[in-house]
Amino acid sequence: MKYIILIQLFWFDLANNDFQNLEITHYAGVPLQFANQKNCFIHVAEHFDELKKYTEDFHYGKATVGQIFCVKK
């Protein structure tokens, strides 16, 4: 079973909460899945700033990272 990165969103204005979670599917054009949870969390630790920026850009500054999970796909 593969693991994926799932970001739980924190919305600055609750009226804009269109989504609760954001699944990260790719990095630099390559599908992003991990053989185990440990490798997933290592990737999250190494790329946290990029994940946070992507999340904020994706939602036009209306949301940020609440929590990050590595879950089975």
C-alpha cells in the first residue's frame, strides 16, 4: 500500500472553506507516493516550506496548513 501527503487546511475566513483537505499528488511533475509512512514524513520535513507555500498559493492566501498527514492511499 502506498502513502500520500494530505494537508488539512486552516481557513482564515470560515465562509471560504470550500475544501477541508488538499491531497498532494505530484512534485516537480512526478507522481508523489511513498512506500511507507516514514519516507512520507521525511519528505514532508524536507519540503515543509514548499508545501506551505503551495497550499497558500493554491487557495489565493485564504488558507494555510493546519496539519499534514501521511495516509494510506
